[in-house]
Amino acid sequence: MLMDQSHPAPPAVDGARPGDALRIGPLAGPLPNVRRIAVLRGGGLGDLLFTLPALQSLRDAYPDATLTLLGTPEHARLLADRPSPVHEVLVLPPARGVYEPAGGPPHADSDQEAARSQQRFFDQARHREFDLAVQLHGGGRWSNPFLRRLGARWTVGPRTPDAATLDRWLPYRLYQHEVLRGLEVVGLAGAPPTQLCPRLAVTAQDLSEADEALHELPRPLLVIHPGASDPRRRWPAENFAAVAVAAADRGGGVAVVGGGAEAGLVEQVVRRARDQLPADRRFAVRSLAGVLSPSGLVGVLTRGNVLLANDSGPRHLADAVGTPTTAIFWMGNAINAAPFGRARHRVHLSWTAACPVCGANCTDPNGRRCEHDVSFVADVPLAAVLDDVAELLTATERPTTQLTALDGVPR
């Protein structure tokens, strides 16, 4: 069942429409009198980037409507003063299964202050009188009831069998690329695909902060992000260090990035790399852990010739600003999040199907996650990654589709 028949989709518009050739799933006709749209997407940086094609498609389908992202503080900081499909970010309150900030209570809805914060949020949101609310935050067990509290005239999104029903919905299946999932969902709201790959505008501020952080690092520049929110997605630190050594040995520079919580991991990679380099080349490997704003991270990734990373937000961000990447993916995550192309993006897969510690099946989307946080991607061979990074670093042709927010902003 693709749609809730209690609210059937408006008939499709006769004749071809922009995006018909890229149609992912059912494409409904435009909804009437849509002036305000809300899109729910919590999660990390990568989660936001996956939604950008869907957000752009909504803007193109409803050019006179205001689009509000219900997102996290990190999303708000990234999109601040940056051209994007989003008009405003309404920061989510702590809410179980929707936004659970680090350090908050284990069940955010049970905390009294969280409950008051939610009430203030929904008072603000309902005051906007949304016409359309779109759920792009998972299978809907927690996010669909949250979305319905907005009081929008129309609601669309995916749902699992145990999730609340929206006006129009698609069945949620874990193994689907998140970009395509978002495009399929907004098709239910009458928004055909107008963009496939996530794209993020680059500003002069991004590049200014990056140039200060990268001052005197040699080129070509390899950027490394050794972290990931899930420890199971992390390639061993010594492997990242080995790639850094190879890049620095060839005369290039290496910037190792990570958030404040990843400082220890970043320092481990930098220390291992410097220990293997001659004294006169150690300066070529630099830690930028915890020193970059979201804007500065965009700039550093834009300035980089290649990013080497796990499946993480910075990898998706590098892709969105046009920088080539070499990435380490667990096979299941590659279905949901790997880049589409291979000319500028190289993907190295781990085929681990069971936990290396207890043997639990890790491919069953309905199975219980075991408690072990060991790397599921440690088997990805170093030699193959070294070859791809070297090839991309020595390539002389830069992407011709690089996006910038301002004409004439230099690379």
C-alpha cells in the first residue's frame, strides 16, 4: 500500500512536468494554496545534506511558499547566511526519537524542562499555520506523531507498520538511499525531482576561515576525517595515518579535521603520521580538530583536493561542495549513503555481515543491535585506499560544476 486511501492524492497534472524523467515513485499533482511548508529532519550533518535535493524540489514546485526546516542547532549554523532552499530553521526541542542532544536525558519526553521546551516549540510552529508538513526523519514511530502536532493541512512522509499514519505515506524500508527516499516522499506532495545530488553553496566567509586555518600547508591538499558518529563505521586510525604519511612524502599537505569530541582520535592520527615522517616534513600534517566553525569546515573541504573519510557528515559535505572523496563504507550503509558517481568519488566496502566479536547478524534491519562497538570496516585494505587517494591527488582536472554563493569566489 503506497498511500493512505482516506486522503487520496490529487490527480496528476496532465502532460509532462519538469522532473518526470527523474521520477522516483508516485508523483501527485500540486496541492492547492500552499504558502508555508515545514520539513522535519533531525540527525547529523549528513542527514541534512541528504534532504537538500528534496528541499530544492519542494521550493521549485512551490516557488511562492516559505520553507521552514525543523532541524538541529548544527543545521541552523551551517545554513546561516548561506543561499539554500530553506528560508528559516526552526530549532527542534529535545524529543525522543526526533532530537536527543548529547548529554540530555535518555528519554527526552520525560524531562519536565524538555516538555516545556516542546510546548514552546509547537506554539511557535502552529503560529506559522503550515499548509504542508513533510516528514524526512526515519520510519515515523516518533517523528510522525511529532509532525502531526504541527497542525498542518497536509502531511506526507514514510512510515513503518507501527507508526502513525500521515495523509500521504510510503512504506519505510531501511535499505534505500536517503536522497532517493526524500525525493520519493516529496513526490507525494506534488514536487517532482529537480535535483539529484546534494549541492551546498560556498561563501567568501567559508574560504576566508579556511585559508587562515590552512596557511602554509603544502599543496596538493589531502583532508582526512577519521571519525564517525557510530564507532563501527571507523577505519583504524593507523590506516588513516599511513595515507597521511604517503601524501606528505609526495610533497603534499594533510589537514585532519574533526569536531571537539573527536580531538583525541584526530591527534592520534596526526601523532602517528608525524612519527613516521622525517623532521622536515612533519609540518605538512596538521590537526584542525575542534578549531573550525561549520563555515570553516565547508571552506577547508572546498580547498581540499581530496577528502579521505569514513561514512560521515564531512564526507557528504565534501561531495556537496564538489570535492573528490575516497570513503570507507560498511556495505549496508553504502546502500543508504554512498555517492552516486565513481569518477570523482571512490568507495571502499567492507563486506562484514556479522559482528566480529559475537557473530550477531548485522544485516537484518529488524534485528537487535548487539552491544559491541568494534570497527565493522577494519578489513578494508589499506593498499587499495592508498592507490585511489594518490590517483585523485595527482589528477590535474578540477570539477567544473563547483558551486559558489558569490560570482568570482576563488578556489
